[in-house]
Amino acid sequence: MHFCLIDLQRDFFEEISNNDETHRLTGNDGCSSEKLYQLCDATVVPEYRDLVRRFLDVPPLRKD
């Protein structure tokens, strides 16, 4: 199983892999908003992408 730790302030993610006993960083990291948009484009049907992208927009989620 893989999941991501997302830092909204820095717009950064780190992917984490785990099995039943261990969690470890995979080395896959980068800009969280870009990754979320890539996932959206790969998994959401075209007619709903704009709505999902607005929901996934990272900058408005930041707390300054």
C-alpha cells in the first residue's frame, strides 16, 4: 500500500510505502498540486476534471 504525506504550506508531497510492519519513504516526492492534477487527469472522466481540479487546488488550503 502507498500513501502520501502532503505539506500544504510548501505544496510538497512524499510517498510512503508500508506493509504490515514497516513504513518507509519511497523516494517519490515533489510538488503536491502537480501530482494531484496528474492523478486527476489519469482517473477522472474529462467532463468532471475541472470540478475535481478546483477541489484539489492546494493554494487556497494553505493557512498563512
